[in-house]
Amino acid sequence: MPILKPIRGTQLNLTHPLSRGLVGCYMADGGKNAFDYSRNGNNGTFGDGADASTFPTLVPGNKGYAWSFDGGDYIELNDTFSAVSLSNVKTFSLWLSSNKTDYSTRGRAISISRTSKNTAYLIGAYGNPATWEGVYSRSGDVFTELDSGVTVVIGEWTHICLVQNNNNIALYINSQLKASASNAVNPTVSSPVNTFIAAYNENGTAGQFFNGLIDDVKVYDRALMADEVRLLYQEPFCMFENDSKISKKFL
């Protein structure tokens, strides 16, 4: 049986393969901030955009609680993840469910900057009707879209994973490879701003909001293999398991 969502204060099992390289881990757990379960202490704070009147709220999700974003609020993580951006291997992973299908203005589920207003990486939705996408940098710091071709369905929980392994970039939807390219490069990073969940951070001002639910946001400083992406989809909290369960799966 898959392990249940951990409560705040639960420690990672550092011997588990999916703990390796985990530099940010955020789950809706009822707290007044976004606690970093990776043990790196880069907690997130709740923010409210100019066109909304509430912070993110806690609602039932697909695996316990989830954060609900009304299209004007966000979470600011206490990290730019610039070291991850500058590396040639990385993984971004999250679960989300949208309240709408019109993202003529892009909706960002997670946005990692390379400068005060330019993006290094993001996962989100774009178009009308929208599809799920990842964004990465290619030569010349060109903002490049990786379209999954998977249409956003209101209320449907979806797991998205964006993986870079040197020049190769891959977008997984529910553990299935949906798009890839071989022209990814490490972006130029200069005075980046903090990473946002559910919005875009332009020099401290939020925009391009996501409207829906988000949970279980993970950042790795390594490229997950396809079978690891599959396990992350099937058992997202497996890195909190005990050693006896790990040995059955990996040894």
C-alpha cells in the first residue's frame, strides 16, 4: 500500500533513492506557510495579488489537502533555485487541477526565474482551450515552450514532471512522456527573484496566475529517470518510507 501523505515534521528517509537530489518539497498540510519537507529550510509564504482578496486556502485534494488558488494569489518560496537552473540536470514535479480551460494569458503553476523579470523554467497551462506545458531555455536564453498536447480538463487532477538531462528536456503527464526536445541549455542567471507557485514573479510583482488546486511540489537538482517519474506518480510520498519497503522496490 502506498504511504500516506506525511504530516509536518515528518523526516525524509535519506536512504530512499527519491530523496537523493531533493532540494525543495512542498505539500499542503494545514500550516500557515509552505513547509519545505526537503530539510533545506526554504519555506514559502502565502501572497495575495492585486486582483484578489484572499490568500491560498486549504481544501480537499486528491491526496489529502491541497492549496486552492483563486487566480490572484500565490506562494513565494524562500529560494531562487538558481543553483538548480545553472546545473545541466534538474527535475520539477507537481500535482494540479484547474478551475478553468481558458489560459489565453498563461497560468503558471511553478515559475523559476533567471533574472528579475525573465523566466528560466516553468510548468503551467497556456491557450484557449489550454494545454499543459513546460518552458525551458535554449541557446541565447530563448524562452521555449514544450507543449504536451494534453488538454486541460476542469477538475481533473494531473501530475506533471519537467526533466532536463544535459541538452535533453522531457515533459511527462501522469508519468507518460508527452513532449521532448534536445536543444536545452543552462540559462544565464543574474539577480533572479524567488520562485513562485501559482504565479509569475516579475521583480516582486505577481502575475500570470494559475486558477485551481496545487499540491506536492518537488524540485530536484538531478534528472529523474523515467521509472523514477513513474514511481513519483504512483507513490508520491515514497521517500518517507522505511528501509524495509525501499529494499523490496529497489534492491
